[in-house]
Amino acid sequence: MINHVWGLIHHPEKEWRSINKEHESVSHLYLHHVLLLAAIPVVSTFIGTTQFGWTFGGNDTIKVSMLNGLSLGVLFYFLILAAVAVVGSLIHRMARQYPSRPSRHECIVFAGYIATPLFLSGIFAVYPIIWLCTLACVVGICYTAYLLYKGTPSFLGISHENGFILSSTTLGVGILVLEAVLAGIVLLWSMGSEHSVVWYFFQ
């Protein structure tokens, strides 16, 4: 639930134990956590790209119209929701060697909570300076990795050594998924502007 956010930031080990005891369903996770937090980067990016515009260190800004921003924001939102399910499914697949492997829906719940710092870091997109957003994303990734390393052993019921190995693999795959999502985001949001890199391929 949304009340787990503070616990994951402030005392993750205790919060993971609380989350594990709840045996939350995927639908409950999405309704009470992911749908709300995933809206943070979407709304922030919508405001930033339509009201302020992207700046890349120079004087030029790249803005999109309200209509384009709204339609692209919806695509961005569903892309994030799908990414959580994909990462959860990958965790389930990578944990197949352990007899205590949780079900697929439990792995998706786990992935949804792991992504919390990344959702929160999206608030910086409200004023989209590229270096600031990059820094916020890096910080979000670092704390997501911390949650992953802290939560994996207890979540799977395995040793810290095995948890470290699985967490490292999951983090590597997760970063690839994140990069794919970010690439999609950049392309989607830039398509609303005449300066989009996409349009250069059609000239």
C-alpha cells in the first residue's frame, strides 16, 4: 500500500518483513501503489514538457503541445505499468532454481515495491533540465538497488550470498528494461516537438 513508501525509504528491512506478511495480490498492488506512484513521473513530465520544455544546457528549449503531451503521457503511463510486470516476471524466471521460489504474482508485487525510488525521482521532471533529471534517475537507481539487495534474501528465503547473486542479475536486467523504457520515453515525448530526433529519419 501507499503507506509502505515511507517505510521502504526509512527502514527497508522492517518494511520488507511487513510486506511479505501481507501476501498482497497484483491487483491490490496496482490499485494502492503502482497506479498512484507511476503517475508522479508522468504528471511531472507532462507539466515539464508542456509548460517549461526540455533544456539540454543551451538556451533552446523543446516544448510539446498540451494535446500531444496528454496523449504521450497516457502511452508513457502504460509503458511504466507494463515495465513493472515485465521485471516481476523476469525475477520469477531467474528464481526458478530455488525451491522456495515465490509465485509470479508475488514477484510482480516485489518488483512494484522495488521501483518506488524510481517513481519518486520522477518528480524532478517537472522542471526538465537534462542533467538534473539524469542525477535524480541515478539516485533512484541506487536506492532501488539498495532495496533489491535488502529485500531479495528474505523474499526468496535464501542466503545473503545467493541473494546477492540474484539481486545483481536482477539489477542488470532491470537497468536494461529501464534503459528501454527511458529510450521509449525520450522518443515519445520528443515526437510532440518539431525538434524530435524521430522526424530526422523521415525528412
